[in-house]
Amino acid sequence: DIVKLNLKLYDINRNSIYTKAETTPKVYAVDKQEIMVGLRHGIKLMRKGETISFLFPSHMGYGYLGDKEKIGLNEPLICVVTLKDIKTN
């Protein structure tokens, strides 16, 4: 399946890390591309049109090293995901 999603990332205090404009629209081939482990699992639970907030510990997000830009070491994340479209192959 190919999914199109909008994504907003926040730290645990709900401070914006990456805005929607910086991260979306994102197109993801389910289980075929690299993406945060938490999102890999979470997307499979969603339906088209849903918006869900996920709280991921660091090992389900960008790991213990962060993304070496805006996400720090061992940082848990809040991911707000809107699943815009699903195309089944």
C-alpha cells in the first residue's frame, strides 16, 4: 500500500519541532521504506481521513541519537498524523 499523510512533530511539552509545512505531504510505501518505527506500526492502525496523536518513546522515534538536527538525544515525541489517502497495490 502507498499512503499519503500529513505529520506534525512535537516534543513531550508540546513544543513544535517540525511544522506540518516541513514534513508534509509525505508519501510512504508501507513496509517498503524507512520511517520511524512507531509510525511504521501506527499507520497500519489508521483509516483514511483519520487524525491520530501518537506518543513515542525515543526508541520508537529517532532512537537514542535523535535526528542530529532538531530532535535531541533520547527525546520522546508526539506525532500528530492525518492519513490523507491509501492506494492499494
